[in-house]
Amino acid sequence: MKRVFDIVASFLGLIVAGPVIVALALLVRRDSSGPGIFAQRRVGRRERVFTCYKLRTMQTGTVSAASHDTPASAVTELGTVLRRWKLDELPQLWNVLKGDMSFVGPRPSLPIQDEVIGERRKRGVLALRPGITGLAQVHDIDMSDPVRLAETDARYLETRSFFGDLVLILQTLTGKGKGDRVGSAER
């Protein structure tokens, strides 16, 4: 039932949000040089690497690192707004439709985040499709704390349900959780 929901909701979401994604991508390009849509390699289900799409919120040329290891100065002015309202995640509807991701699950890590991947592997979390949102995200747990993150992801694995997913989606849409935080100081 979860995959059927993901397909139907992402398809309808792309129809409705498609013009918004295009408009925002154009605004991103106008705000700073570079593409409006950002493609990045992420670790998915069964440790398969896939390309994750987001609206670009950082300056072109920012080194590929975890958000918490990236200086706040790398985020563009428009990027700050997109991240605050989680609009940068809209292109991931395509990832959900393709089956790389789900609406709810553990956030996909970068292939270089060995500690996160290892902790998730120990707990069986990598059996899940990664999600646009998840239990850890609505509780403000990011990848800077790999053990706590993997424990929370494992709790989701053990207790997940369709109704629970709907609650997590609603919590995300109503602003619970801050999303991926960038470093607070210049690095």
C-alpha cells in the first residue's frame, strides 16, 4: 500500500507542483549562477547509490559535504527561504515516482558518510527506501549524530505503518522539524 500511495501521490504532486518547481528553479538561477535543480549522489535502499534531485540552495562550487559540515555562508539568500519552507525538496517527488525514495523513510546519506551508513547497516535500516521526510527529521535529529539518527531510523523500521507515515507527512507539512541544518559558523 505504501508504494501505491507513493506512486499516486508523487504523480499528482508533480502535476500540481511541476509549475512551482519550474518557477522556483528559474528563480534559483536568477538568484545565483548555476543550475536551478541540483543533482547529488545519495545512498538508498540496500546501499544502492542513486541521483537525488533538489532545488539548489547553495552557491555553485560548494564542496559536497553533509549539511552540518557546510558553512552557512554557502547558502544563497533564496536558498535560506527554500530550506526554511522545505521547498528545496519538491524535485524529490521525481525520486519517489521512480522508486528511489519514498515520502517517509530515513533521509538518504551521501556515499562519503561512512559512519551514518555503518550505523544504519548494523540496525537493518538500509532495507528501507529513503524518504523525503522521516521520524528523525520531525524530531530534529540530523546526520551530525549518526548513532542517534540510526537508532531513530531503526525505531521507524520497527513501528512503521501507513497511518504513522501520514502523521509524519502532516507533521512535516505543518513545520515540525527544522530539516538539514548547515554549519552555523564560517569554516
